[in-house]
Amino acid sequence: MSLTQKIKKKPKEYAPILPKRREWPVVQLSRNQKTFIEEVILRSISRIREEAPTREALIDVLETTLYRERLRIRQNPWAVDPDDEEAFWKKVKSRLVDISAHQFTQQQQEQEVQSILQDIVSRYTREIASRFRHSYYRFARRVVTFGFSRLLNASRVKGFRSLFSTQYSLRDKIHIVGETEHLRTLAQRGTIVMVPTHFSNLDSILIGWVIHTLGLPPFIYGAGLNLFNIGIFAYFMNSLGAYKVDRRKKNKIYVETLKAYSCEALQWGIHSLFFPGGTRSRSGRIEDKLKLGLLGTAMEAQRIHYQQSERTGEPAEKIFVVPVVLNYHFVLEAPSLIRDHLEIEGQERYYVESDEYSTSYKIIKFLIKFFTKGSDISVSFGRGMDLLGNPVDEEGRSLDKRGHLISMQEYFCSGEKVTRDTQREEEYTRMLGEAILKSFYQYNRVFSSHLVAFVAFEMLRNAYPLLDIYNFLRLPEEDQIIPYPQFKAVCHAVREEIFRLCQLGKVQMAPHLEMDLDEVIDHGINNVGMYHSKRPLLKNKEGDIITMDLNTLFYYHNRLEGYHLARIILLKTEKLSEPYA
């Protein structure tokens, strides 16, 4: 019996913290969606007019938006785009031309540009808005649980009875670890902003299932509009509370509308999920740079809560941030993601979303293969923090580094009064981003696949130190061989360092990493990139380590970047008497 089997326990069952669906904040939003949308529109217009207070400045914003939107429609249309896209922006152009032709008085011009802004913001808000329905949510939840469980049992229970077997549940496949009780407690003390790492298009559905499994009410979250091109994703994300984020739209009006939507939702007490990396990690690394825009809306919402508390005398609602690290043995999109990363490395540029898995058929095909393999997923929850990155106790009170209570509200004050200070809030948001990044590395859970991919790539890389990364990735197949004895010796050294880091609380690790080292290596090789047609790592007939796809091996290697493990490999390989390549 393996160590994993010995320590395996029955997954804990979580009771709902709000058993009555009418008490769910997202249901309250759904029932009052008209009011909510009107408030978002007003907030968005207010934000834009602050930055463009004059008629001339606003016309510049409108003309820039028009130019970018017409360019988007022509160069990068999607099937999910509304049918009247071109007609709407053609009308906006006509109205702006009329203003430029001075057919109105100055007062009429002001009214007209305000009306155009209102129409654009209204359109954006209704496009972004979540379509949550409780009946759809319940059905989607049951379909996900039933369908995936059937696939899982079909892979492990033989014969016709596998269709009806309940021997294995999704909890056997998807391991939920970390500070789950702390999360449940905080969800009853205030509003949660959950911030996961982002590696796959499957993340949204996975997190939605985990939220329900933990007994939490549904969260809202931003999902890329491109995913709504895919029928199966569109249904489930609409059902699970997703609002739409169109990353093609970089104009100020859209960005401010998106921020206003998030801020208003948090003020309504709606638990929210942000992917702070902004998009999937194309390198395979844990995010090392965060998009702080939506995190800034949480900061704004918290300050508004404190301002309302000053006026009413009621305790201020508190917003908590909970980091989450998703761990996969393999990522469906890895080959195309690492290709994108290598193309754009070292520069920021516009890119078109890859559509390599753009049909429901391809997604279903992948899910069947995934759940009929032995590979697992873990979802690791970090300790909750306040919006300055301070840890919070079970009551949701903020603590400093020494564990002493501190007042969050004081950080939003000038003198004794809560005030708005954009520069101050931007600095707080930057501090929060740094705390989240630190938590990602701390709560990352090392898998056997991460270990073997990292060791293999680094050993090959060390053998050719004079080659730059691009020339190295074109290394001939006959030079991509690592003798197994040397590979095992280096894996042992790196695993020992991971054990040490784990004891220091700087990383987590999966229980299977404690198996016999040969078992760990086989487990990692069998799981890493198991779906890909070109396996990133495998053994040849002599038992040595080879790769069929160095690019994809690079992607999986990158998961352990940031822990200074490369120096361990370099030191160990220098001590080995025989060359390994």
C-alpha cells in the first residue's frame, strides 16, 4: 500500500453557511438587477466625468473609444459579439460628426455628449452584467457533480455498474486543502474577494464547484468574453454567476464601467472572485505581476463602507481577501500558452486569444480524457487578509506583524475623517498585490509532475550554458537524454530542499511526494502533460529520461520558478562524476 493510500481520509463535508437561497447576496442582486445596473451606470459616468470634466475632454474620450471599437470590430470580431455592433458604433460616429459640425448650441452639445456617454456606458454595463439564476445554478451544479463523478467512476470501476457507482466522488479527484474553515468564518463576517492563480480555462468552473462544496453562497466573477463563444462554457458560467470581461476593449469608458460594476457589487456585499493575473499564465509560472485594477475597486468599496459608517454610526462592512492556488499535473492549453509566452517575452503587445479549444466538442473530449486518467487537482486556500495585506483573526480583525490588533479605518483617514485619496489607495492596492503574490508562493502545492519537469529541464539547460533559451529549445532530440541514475540523484537533492522549504512554511507539498523516490519519479512522469500528443517527459526503452516537446517541458518546469531550486541542481550536477547529456 502506498503512502498516499495510507494517509487518505474521507473528505470533510461542509454545511451551507446560508441554507436559504433567498439570503444569498447574489440572489438579492439578481432580484434587484435593474436598480443595480442603474447604480453602476451612474457610478461609471461619474468616474469618467471626473477624468474628463470638460466637453472637449469628454469628446476626446468618446472619439478614442469610437476609433478603438471600430478597429476591434474590423480586426478581431467574435461570434459572441452582438449583431448590432457595427450599427451602434456607426450611429455614435454620426452623432459625434453632428457635434463637430456645430449644429447645436454649447448647452445642446453638452447634453448630446452626455447622452452619447450614457448610451455607451449603458450598453457596456448590460453586456458585462451577470445573468445569474438560482434554478440554472442548481441545475449546473448537479450536472457538473453528476457528470464528472460518472466519468471518474467509469475510469476506476469496471463494467456496466460504473455508470451507477458512487465509490469515487469529485472530492477524491479534486483535493481542497488549506484554510477552509477560516474562509467560511470570514464569509459570515463580511464580504470575500477570492483571488486564485489562473492557468486554465477550466479554472472558473472548478472554482465554482469548490465554492459550493465548501458550503459558501455563489460568488460573482469576471470571465473572459471569448469563453462565451464556447456553448458549454457559456451555459455554466452564466449559471455560476459570471459577468463578462472583454479584454479586447482597452478604452477608458469600458475599463471604468467594469471597475464600477465590481465596486458596486462589493458594496452590495456580493462575494467576488478576481483572477489578479488578469489572464491565464502563459509561461506556466505562478503569477509574478498582478493586474491591480479590480483589486483597486475592493479598496474603493472598503473606503466607501467606512464613509457610510461615519454617517450612520453603524459598523462598517469589512472586505477580506483570500488567496487561492490551483494545482494541476497538466494544463490543457499548455503548448499554445508557452508558445504565446515565448513570442511576447520581454515586451507587452496586443494578441488575439487562441481558439485552439473553441468548441464544446473539444472541451467535452478533454474532460472525458481528464477524468478517465489518474491525475488529480488540488485547490489550496490561504489565510484571509485585509485590504492592506494584514492577516485577520477569526473575528475578521486586522493584526500587525506582532499579532496586535490594528484599526483598518484609520488608514483611510485624513485627521479623524475618512477621506478619498486616490494616490493613497493606489499605494495600498500595490501593497495588497505584494501580499497576494507572497501568499501564492507560500500556498503553492508541489506535485511530483512539477518536480520531475523542473529537474529535467534544468539538467538539460545546464548542459548547454552557452545557448540562449530560443536556440536551446531547438536542441536536437538525440541531445535531449538524461541518464536515469543522475536524474534520480538530482531529484533527491531537490526534493530534500522542498521538504526544507515546506517545514519553513514557504511552500506546501502533496502527500505523494513522500513516496519512495522511484515511485515519485514514475508518478510525475506518468502525470505531467498526460493529455498532450507529444509528451513533455517520458522514459525511453533504456529507462533514461527524454522529452518529445522541450517547449511544453519548459512550461511545466516554470511552476517551481521562484524557489531558488536551480542552484541546488547546478551544485548537484557539478558533483556527479559522469556527464548526463
